[in-house]
Amino acid sequence: MKIYSFKCPACGYESKHTVGTPDMDQILTDVNNDFAQYRLFVCRKELTLVHADVLDAHFDNKCPSDKSELEPIDDPEHVKCPRCGNELKVEDIKPLAASDGSAE
Ligand SMILES: [Zn+2]
Ligand SMILES: [Zn+2]
């Protein structure tokens, strides 16, 4: 699982999103209830990026807040700004901010 920070150099749009599957013990167990897979989408109505758990039974490709159809993003590292269409600056934030300076 990765957390991406998106910033648009042109219009100042900014957001952070979780993509992928949680790292916790997702080894082969017979309990799949906690399995989640976050994907990135664009909401054309709000002009914003949203992430959603595509394995959630309640998820049907609709924006949770306005029920409009979401547009999936295949490559989270190359995303166009939902507001102005410029290429967003993408940063991969480490969920565990452990090392700060030391290269261990
Ligand atoms: Zn923009
Ligand atoms: Zn929306």
C-alpha cells in the first residue's frame, strides 16, 4: 500500500490518496474480510481525486459523496489534474516515517 501526495503546479490543487492493498498480514488465511484494495479515481463532478476500496461490496464505481460515475486511474504516478488537466506532481509518501536523515 502506498500513500501518494498529488500537487498541481498550475492551479494549486492538492490531495493525498491511498492506493493498493494494506500491508498487514495479507497472507493466505481463510478469512478475507479485511481484504481491501484501494484504487484511485477522478470525480468529474467535484473535479477532485478520490480513492475507494474496489473490493468493498458497497462500492459500485460511484462517488461516495455525489453518486456520479467515477473515472478510474490506471497509473497513479502519472495523473492529470482533475481541475486544469496539467500533469500532477506525485510524491510517494512512506506510511512509516521511520528514518529521518539516516540512510539505514
Ligand atoms: Zn491543476
Ligand atoms: Zn464526487
